[in-house]
Amino acid sequence: MQISQLFNYPVKSCKGNKLSTMEIDGFGPKWDRRWMIVDPDGRFITQRQVAEMGQIGVTVSSDRVCFDYQSEKIELSMIEAQGQKDERLVTVWQDKLSGNRIHHPVNAWLSQKLGREAQLIYMPQETVRQVDLEYAQLGDRVGFADGFPFLIISEASVEFLAEKVGYPLDVQRFRPNIVVSGCDAFAEDQWRQIQIGDIVFDLVKQCSRCVIPTIDLKTSQKQPEIMQAMLKYRKQGTKVMMGQNALHRGEGHITIGQEVKIIR
């Protein structure tokens, strides 16, 4: 088995970036969901409310962050993109935490694209958002992702679902960080620990899926037949499961083509 694709998602619920090599730091994939868009009450906004978010691209370099939507672009310096400390709390699911508010025309730009008032937030290095201790160790942290630093899925699982709906599915619908080839569909359900290079990953919880995988990446239209297929083939209790949430043990780099070893 090997890594076939790698992705990070700098802004929660916006478009992801394909990577050839992924740097992994204390948060997980470097820059992954270190930014988030919130409403005037500080509550997170995602594709669940505004499907068009998935068409907003975000690229991060050493000195700047660039947003793009269709043919329009706006840039921030990295200093601007890291914002200023603010005592007002922001909310992602049940977690309330501090985040740096960004004071820049990007907020008006995002508000116009999303059709609602929007504020960009950055999670500074010192923030520790603890991963649910039912699945993690004390000190395991995550950015603004739903709950875990990594999502791992196999190509075969997505291909299985694509066969059932009758057309190809881009794996990015499922917002994985690591895509694995060379295994059977849903083999990842059984993995508890894998190793890639020097980094070990604990696969701690299957990922419960919402409406986001049904949203077409190019048109932002919902395709309910995808959820119907997941309900038919991937329902467990009241939820549908695709992919595994994971925690990393170590920092460094992983690369497309690298071997994925099952430890347990």
C-alpha cells in the first residue's frame, strides 16, 4: 500500500490543495484548517450553510495567503493573515476558544462571495484545542477541523461508492488528508495503527459523514444520490461512515508514493 494523494485545507470548509509532500507539525498537516470563517456571533460557517465555500481556493506560502474565487483574487501578507489577539471566543461545534481576528478587506470580500457577513479567524500557535479524550491523549490537539488532525481514506472505498452512484467521484468530496492505494474498499475500517516513514498514525474513529460529500466540487449543487448510496452501503446505526479519523505520533514529512505499513 502507498500514499496516492495528499491534501490540506487551510481554511475550514474552503477548497483543498493537492500536495506532493506534506509537512506535519504539532497541529497535523501544516496550515491545515488554521483559519476559519465565522458569523457575527463568532460561530463557524461551513459548506453545510453555504455550499459555495468549496469553490473558494486558499494557497499559503511563506510570506502570504491568497484567496481565489472564479476569476477574482485577494491576498494578505502572512503577518496580516495571522491577525490580532482578541478576547472574544469563537465556536466550532461544542468548543469555544480564542482566535485571532483578521482586520483586512478579505472579510468584505468573503462576505460578498458568501452572501452573508463573514469574519476570518486564525488559530495562533499557542492555542491548544484538545482532541476528544475518549479517543486521544491529553495534549493531542487539532486546528479548526471538525475533531481530528487527519482523515485517512482509501481510493478503493471512493471507487466502490462511485460504482454505486454511476459516475466518478473526486476523492476531495470526502476531504481527506491522506489517500491510500493498494488495498480493498473499506480496508481502512480495520486499521488501528499505521506507519508512513518515521511517523505513526493512530486511527481512532470512523468518520461520520454529513451532507458535504454530496456537494459537487465545481457547481456546489447537492447530489442526493451520493448520500443514498452511503446510506445503503455504509450505514452504521443512525450514521454513515467513510474514512478514518487519525492522530499523528511525530512530526516531519510524508510524500506521495511512500509505503503505508499496517502496524495493527
